Amino acid sequence: MAGIERVTEASLDVLEVLLQAQRDRRDVHGWEIKKATRRSGPTVYGVIDRLEDAGFIEGHWEHQGPSDKGPRRRYYRLTGAGVVAASKLIAERRRPSQTKLQALERGLVVEYGWSR
Amino acid sequence: MTAKDILLAVIIPLILAEFGPWCGWLAARLLPTAAKLRYADSQRAAVRLEEWSGDLSDIPGQLTKLTYASGQLLAGTAAAAQRKAKARRKVRGRDVDGLVTAQLSSTGVSSPGQLTIYTTQWCGFCQRLKIQLARLGIEICEVDIERDLAAADYVMSINDGKQTVPTVLLPDGTTLVNPSAAQVRAQLAAVPPGSPS
């Protein structure tokens, strides 16, 4: 298939977070994305489903030692095709000022758990 | 103090203290059901379940845990209902929008002059093409390649092993991959229906 079938505002939010993470050279898990976008859990994982199906992102499980207990985290990163498509979509659909502001705001949210 | 005040000041905190921890427990019990309902694909359901359980351990509040799990459960229920409704419509041989004239269970053209479009349920380009073709008054046969494995093999055989949708098989035997409605119409006009080459 070519791309994702519909690009919602939530999809754009998630793509922005993923692009920012890619620039920071780190991977993010679902809960981080959820917090950064301030979207609901089902919405965020719905977007992750679609992006995964489209081959825009790939996920990998965190490594757990034998002493670690509990559920593993699954980290996501944009694929090569994903970076290209996400950059294009953000450029088309988000005004630069808006993107920058939101990135700034999200940066704070992600790093310090700060919210308005 | 009225009875309402007593309720607010005493009973509710008591209930929360009593059942708060239970909410967290219940939240963890809801997630497997939520994942199973949401995803027909059991592998993906397992992946998401572990992710969601991880999310739950990041939420400090017991009631917030329950809210999160309820949200997932609600979305799961909605997804399951949607899948069920879609399957029911498929059985009746009608597409979501009533655009499809027939449903094929095998590869090939049902009748001379009819074109076959290979799709998946989630493919937006397929949906768009179906709507556009319907507007042009072109009758189509739809085959869901995720339900019809023979059809999936057929699509892979003409797309270098990829399950590319929409793939259109025209009455004259030519195939078009992700064409516009105009392209389909042009191809139909080049080889009129009923005169297979």
C-alpha cells in the first residue's frame, strides 16, 4: 500500500513527536507518545497501528535482564520511508510557527513532565 | 449537615480508600479483553497488551489506571462491533457503501464486461477508487485479498510478490495497479467490454 489511508490531526501529532525523537536520536514508547501528544490511549495506539501497517515506523522490545519483572516497553522509531513521508506531511499540513511552538511545548512535557 | 454532605465528606473517601487498590487490579484485568476485542490479529493483540500493561504501571493513580483501561476497553468494543458489522455486510455481498455489485470468492471475472478490483478493508485508495468508479457508473467486483488467499497470491504474482492494493483486473485481462478512475475508464474504452482480446 502507498502511505496511510487517512491523515488525522492525531496522526500529525504522533508523527511530530516521532520526528523530534528521531532528531534527538532516541526511540519513544507508546506512553511517551501519548503524554507528548496529550491524546487518548486508544487514539495513539490506533495511529501506531496504521503507521506500522504502512511501514512508516518499526517497533522493538526493550531488553530486560533476568531480574527485571513486569511488562516490557516497546520502542518505536521512524523508518527511512517514514522519515520522508512524515517530514512531507508535517511540511504540508502544519504551519512552521505552529510546529515550532508545539515542539517547544512538547519538549518541556517530555523532559520535565510539565503541563499547563 | 444534610445527608448529601455526609455522603460527600465521609462515604466517598471511604469507598475510594476501600476500592482504590481494587481499581488498579481491575484495570489490569480489563486490558486483555480490550486487546482481544480491538485486534482480530492475535499477535498484534499480544504486543499491544504488553505495551498497555507497561503504560498502566506508569500511571500512579488507581482510578486513573481504571480510566485508562476503560478507555481501551471502550475502543476495543467499538472496533469489535465495527468488524462484526463489516463482516455481516460482506456476507450479504454488499460493500460498506453499497457500491459493489457482487462479491467474488475466487479470482477471475464474474461476467464478461465486468472488472475486478482487489482490495483490503483498510485501504483508503481502494475506497476512493470504488467511490470514483461508482460515480462513473462502472460496475465492479470486489475481492478482499485478506479474506481470499488465492486472490492474494494472484495479486502477488502480478506485483513482484507484493500485495499491492488496489489492483484492478480488467475484462480484457490487463491489470492496473492503483489506477485513477479515469485510467480505468480509458482502458475500458480502449478495449470495449464484450470483446475480449
